[in-house]
Amino acid sequence: SQLTQQGFPKGLSMALRENALVFPLRVWIIDNSGSMNHVDGNRIIETSNSSQLQIVNSTRWEEIQECVNYHAQMSSLLNAPTIFRLLNP
């Protein structure tokens, strides 16, 4: 499967696929309020040595962007319909 090609263990790949069948639609409500500008979040980034990772401070908005991007890619790999909506219009 595409998940195992991405490095996911077989058991986890199977569990994620089963979950996608049980929950055929995912809906995310993403907080886009002013408080998301606070710098109390964290992100994981690659260092100049791509085999090492570093945790850096970030805004909550930067943190949630990374999270949403990850889950959008996961949804694509699983062919799992997912709706992302902002809390505030």
C-alpha cells in the first residue's frame, strides 16, 4: 500500500485503512482566532543534517498549519474524504 511505501508499519497501515472505512468522512474545525498568533506552540523541523530533527518555538497558527498539512496528506494516501473548515469566517 501507499502507506507502507511511506514507511508505515504494516499493522499501522491496516489499522488506518480500517479506521477510514469505519469513519468514511472526517471533519476538522480549525481555530483561526487571534489567539493563534501566540508564540507558545512547537514545530519539528529538519536540521542542516537531514537525519536530525529539532523542536522550535512557533505560533499556534504555524503549529496547526503543520498538523493540518500532515493530515491532508494522510487523507490523500488513504483516499479518505476530509473536510477542513475554519472556525471563524
